Amino acid sequence: MTGPNGLGDLIRDPDETIRRMDDWAAGFAAKAQRYQAAQEQTERLRLTATSSDGAVSVTVGADGTVTDLTFSNKVKSFPLDELSRQILTTMRRAQSGIADRVAGVMAEQLGDEDRETRGALLDSLRGRFPDPDEPDEQPPAAPGPVPPSPAGGAAVPPTPAAPQATPPRRPAPSDDEDNNPW
């Protein structure tokens, strides 16, 4: 590898070696600045979803944490289990947009640079924040049947309803995470 632009040329021309190293360092510094700008813009991202009836609004950051939760007066008449369901469903809808918004920031700041890194990050975000599986407004489950009282008049308390399947909980973020999906 001693032909044109090879190692032999660099050894014979130390000024060319220094120029190439300076170019490499400048390119690396510019890349670092683009990544820093993408990170800062991502940290400022906020996504908001509102339930279809307008009762619940949830805002999340790029790491999926809830940054704001608001209710309309409609929630005063909601059973607690319905309110919980609407909060979680609305939160998941807000979170489901994270990957697309981060992809937009990355495209704007980084262009076509580092496709593998971008793909891995966005795949991770899509895995953590998929589109919600359930429709937004699902009617509450009907209570289970109450068994008849046994002969002799002694009342038997109703058996508790079978627990409903709930989606797995995401692990709580560690203290050193700072709204940074990187």
C-alpha cells in the first residue's frame, strides 16, 4: 500500500498526514455537534394524546415518561377503573408516536448518516412504545355473576372477579436516565 494516497505517501509527506488528520478530526467534531443537536432537540420533544371523549389528556417526553396529565370535568362521573383505563390507553397512544418523532429529528439533524445506529435506536423505541393494541374507548367489563345464597339464609360473599390480563409494565427508568433515548 505504497501507491497514490497510500501509507507510503503519508510517510513521505508529513504535512499531508497532518492535513488528513485535521480533516478527520474536523469531520468527527462536526458529527459530534450534529448528534448533540439531535439529542437536545429530542430531549425537548413532547407528545400529547387526548381520549376520544376529551376527558383525559396525557403528555409524554421522548423517553416515554408522563410530563403532564389533565382531566376535564367529565371524569368526575367516571368509575375509577374506567378512569384508570382511559389514562393508560391515552398514555400509550401518546407514547406510540415517539419513534416517528425521534426519526424526524434524526433525519433533520443527521441526514443519511449512521443508518445502522438510527435503525437500532428506532427499533428499540418501537419495541418499547408500540401502537396500542386495544381500541381507545372500550366498554368496561361487566361484573361477574353473584352466586345464590345457600340454604339456611347465611350470605356468602361473592367471589372476586378473575383478574383481567394487563399488559406488562415497563421497568421504571433509572435515576441516571434524563429523557434521553440514546
